[in-house]
Amino acid sequence: MAALQNNTLEAIVGSQAQLQGEWLAALEANGATRNIREQDLRQETRDFLQLLLDGLRKECGTQIGVEGWEEVRRFLDKLSATRAQIGQESHQTAYFIFALKGPLFSLLQAHYREQPALLAEQLWEISQLLDAFGLHIIRTYQKTREAVIKRQQEELLELSTPVVKLWEGVLALPLIGTLDSQRSQTVMESLLQRIVDTGSEIAIIDITGVPTVDTLVAQHLLKTVTAIRLMGADCIISGVRPQIAQTIVHLGLDLGTLTTKSNLADALKLALARLGTATGERV
């Protein structure tokens, strides 16, 4: 099996400054330096070259999963995670590795110009190694991006389900957009926790901002109401527009004993009346 020659290692060691300069120029030319400070990029390329040389000295081969490449893998994991967080695309991140191919190939072509067979062998070995590093950095990037997207989705869900205290003992949850299974679970958890925290007796779920109510949405609402009642509180659904009322009738949906009101103001009046609060005209 072919392996990298000591002459190849010596050629790289003797041309580090040249390699780094050509590498940086290739990164700049292909837009892979977006959102990255020049001094940070210089440090990253310098560090990677040194780690690459350390691995080559240990004769770790092209199987980057071995212990000898552990420092390089750790470096690439950190780099790809940073790139994902600053908004770089996956191809820009991977090009950090692939942009090194050109300068290295040119160096080896000059070094082995009198030995074409050995040149082909060494180019193949270097190509395999850099390709493996490139695939590793892409995999790490994708995992990081998936984690970032998941966290953003969770944050958006939390922001889209604000539980508001309208009165002592009365909470309101205004819903906007589609109520799917995941969001329904978040709604239920947030509302139940707030009921526990505040000791509220009545929760108003306002669906004015829900575009339509179908069988699935109705089931989610019923489950949430059931959970609220199990906590010892009552629930009122507000924002039932004529279109939604007609849809519920046409679908033959059974909302059971749900208390509904056409708007939030009427729901609040009913809640205060159930609590025995003297509201006056201002309510």
C-alpha cells in the first residue's frame, strides 16, 4: 500500500510560508473568508498546517479516525462549529480544507517533476487525506447547524406561546398560527407551569390568531383543556369567529363542555364573574 514519503514531508516543512500564503489567497478568492477576521484566519491556517505535519510525522496514514489524527479532528470540530455559528455555508466551511489542495499539488509537482510515478502516488495519498478531512468537517458542520436550528425552533416556540396574567387568578394564552402536535405540547407545558406558579383558577386560550380550526386543532385544544382541569383550574376558549364556528359545525366536531367566547374581552368578563370579582364598567 502506498504511503507518504519522507521527501513529501520535507517538501511541506520547507515551504510552510509559501503554502500558507497560497492557501489564504485561494480562500479569499472563493469567498470562504466571509465573517472571519484576517488575523483569525491566518492563525487557523497556521495551526492546521502544524497539526497536519505532526500527524504526517507520526505516519498516521489516511485513516483519520486513528488516534494520531485526534488533534486534527478536534481542531476541525471546533472550526466547523464556529463557522456554522457565524452563518457560513457548508461549502464555504469545507473549502477551508479543499483550498489547500491546489498549493500542495503545485508543490509536489515541482518537487517530483522528474518522478511522475511517485508524483501520482503522493498526489493520491494527499488527496485522500484532505478529502477525508473535508468530509469530517462537513459532517461536524451539519450536526452543529442542526443543533442551532433545533435551539432556534425551541426559542421561537417559547416566544410564540406567551402566557399573560390578565387579572389575579386569570391567565391568558394568545395563540397565533397553526397549532400542531409539537406546539400543542409546548403550549400545554407552559400554561400548566404558569397555573402552578401563579395559583390561577381560570385560563383563557385566545385563538383569534389561529387561521383555521380542523379536527386536529380541536383535539389539541381539548387535550389542553383537559390537562388544565386536571390541575384544578377552569378554561375558556376565546376568539371563536363566525368562520371557525361554521367550520366546527360542518366538521361535526364535538367540543364537549368547552366554554367559548367570541373575543378576549368577553372571556375576561366571564372569568371575573366566575371569580366573583366586581369589575365595573372599565372591564
